[in-house]
Amino acid sequence: MPTRFFGKISSKLRKLPGKVKRLSRSVTASQAQPNDAWALGLLTPPEARLYLSMDARDREHACRVTAALLAAYPDSSPELSAAALLHDSGKSLRPYRVHERVLVGLVPGRAAQQLPFGALYLRGQHPAIGAELLRRTGGRERVAELVERHHAPKGDAEAALLHQFDDLE
Ligand SMILES: [Fe+2]
Ligand SMILES: [Fe+2]
């Protein structure tokens, strides 16, 4: 059996506890407490409007990712901070439904991209949708770019950092 196969499996297993934690938060966090006042200070007015259109649970997750990233990299660019807050804004197109979030969280990202319907489609496309929302509403271009790349950084060091901290939270 090739070692690459086992490497992949063990990396998936290592990510499992974090995934379970995130899923349980999406079920139980009906009283999500995103630090909106802090977040809004890092966003331009059009970006702030998009941020406020996100579900409270997504905002709380975004604040966690951003705070962890800034704690580790306090000199991050303002665009990276804003992108960390808005990285999942593409999910705001559809109302937050707990059962969908739980089911969708269990399907691997690449598989979700192949399914052109409902919540799974949105899960697969949310980076592109978020970037498009930012461009249409007048957000910064670099912020849109980072949002677009947050699941597939492809050589973009800042997007890779965002991807890394998103995975941890
Ligand atoms: Fe995402
Ligand atoms: Fe995320």
C-alpha cells in the first residue's frame, strides 16, 4: 500500500477533532457572540455591510480566524485581516440552516464542488461567490482575491496563511 495513501488518511484524521468542534459549534451556537465592534474597525464601509449580512455564527467563526491569525502574525496586511473576516461571506447568499451546515460539513470540499445544487453547491462555490460580492459592492480588490483563494491558495502566501488558520478554527 503506498505511503502517500496512509499519509493522506492520517492527515484527514488529524483534522477530524477540529472539524467535529466546528460542527458542534454550528449546532449549539445559537447565541453566537461575534466581536462585531472590533471587526468593523478592520473593514471599509462596503466591506462592513457585507460582513453584517453574514450569519452570526459565520461572523463568530470569522472573528476567531482573524484573531488567531493576528495573534500569530501581528504585522499582517490590512487586506489579509479584512479577508479573514469576510472569507466565508459567500455563504451569506443562503439562509443559515443548521442541518444543512452539519451535512455539508461532512462532505469533502472537492466532492461538494461537483454537486450543482443547494447548500452543497454553495459550499463548493462560496469562495468565488464571496469574491464576486466584494467586487460588486466596492470592497478592496486584494481582499476579494484573498477570499477567492482561501481554499486553494496556489502559491499566494497570504491566502495560504488564511487557509491554514481557517482550518484550525
Ligand atoms: Fe471557506
Ligand atoms: Fe471558514
